Amino acid sequence: MGASILPLRADGLALIRDGQRLLDNMSFVIPQGGITTIVGPNGAGKSLTLRLCHGLILPDEGNVSWAHDARLRHAMVFQQPVMLRRSVRENIVHALNAVAHRSPQERANEALARFNLNALADRPARLLSGGERQKLAIARAWALEPEVLFLDEPTSQLDPAATREIEALILALSQEGLTILMTTHDLGQARRLADRILFFNRGRLIEDRDSASFFDAPETPQARAFLAGELI
């Protein structure tokens, strides 16, 4: 695969729309390995930051940089992933064809097996349950062989059983060496999964700490209010 694309550096990011700074002077570094989780109230800029890091939108100020050429080496799973009007297998194959993967059918078979989707391989993807669709979306991203995986609220619309299954997948992928940057509104999930917390409020990075320290002893009034459910 070559040299690692990490660390990922965000330096002074700002995103301005209609005169409003949706992100303001956002700076952080994502090193290789582990699960970094972005938390904060609605409108804090969590999803926007993932899109900036993934290159879907460009900042108005600042920049995102990688250690090496990162093209095709990071993937993103959206809160509501789009499923094509094709089978589960063909959704994966289509993504691989789009990046001219060397062996799309073989890699799709690997993804189906890795994520226990073989029994669903020929089913229309749009007829899957919410948990099955999310598992397919993660499998489709994994098939691209990324070094970094961006996950935007990966369980926000799932029932508890499906949430547990997706969380187990996320932990397993991290343990296999995938670097994960994810957002979540579920503080219990952040406690269970995160090695590191980035806490955002009103488009600014307020705290950047290891997970245990953030939850056990938040440093700022904003973080304490957020954890107490008092920050709107």
C-alpha cells in the first residue's frame, strides 16, 4: 500500500455560509490508529468537518493535508447511505468499478464474507433493514481498502440490536488497523468506542482529549454542560 497517508492535519479550517462562520479556526491532527469521535450539540459542525476532511467540500479558510497522496485511500459512510437499485453484491461491485479496482468481483466476495452478507448477496439493497443497509455501506467502504474510514452518525437511526452489531464492527475494524474518525450524538456510544474525543461547540473545537479524561473530568464549562445535557 505504500507509506501511510497519516497523520491527517486540519489547520485553521473555516466554513462560511451567508456570512455565518459554521466552522471557525478548527485545527486538529489525526494520527495513525484508533477511533477518534467528534461529539457536540446539533449544529456544532461535526458532519461538516467530516466532509471537509474527506474532500467533499473545500474550506473557505485553512486547509486539510495528508502525509502523502491520499486519493482513494480514505472512504466515508454517511448517516443515510445511498443504496443503488441493484443487489447487495452489485452495490459493492459498482463502487469498486468506479475506482477501477483491479478485481472487483473477487474483492466484493471478500467483503460479503467479511461482513456476513453472503446470505443477502442477491437481495435488492433497498429492501434491506436499516441495520443491514448500514452494514452494507460499511462493507462497501471497506472493500475500497481505505486506510482511514469516516463514519457520520453510523447508528443514529438503528434499533439497539443493530446498533450493537455496528458498534462491534467498528471496534473490529479499528483493531484490524483501520483509523476511524466518526461523529455521534450518542454519548454512551462515544464512551464505548472512542479512544479520543473532539468536542465541538458552535463551530469551534473546545476540547481534544483522550476519552476517559473527557468523560471523567471535562475541562471547560461548555463540556461539563454538554455532558450534563444542559447545552442546547
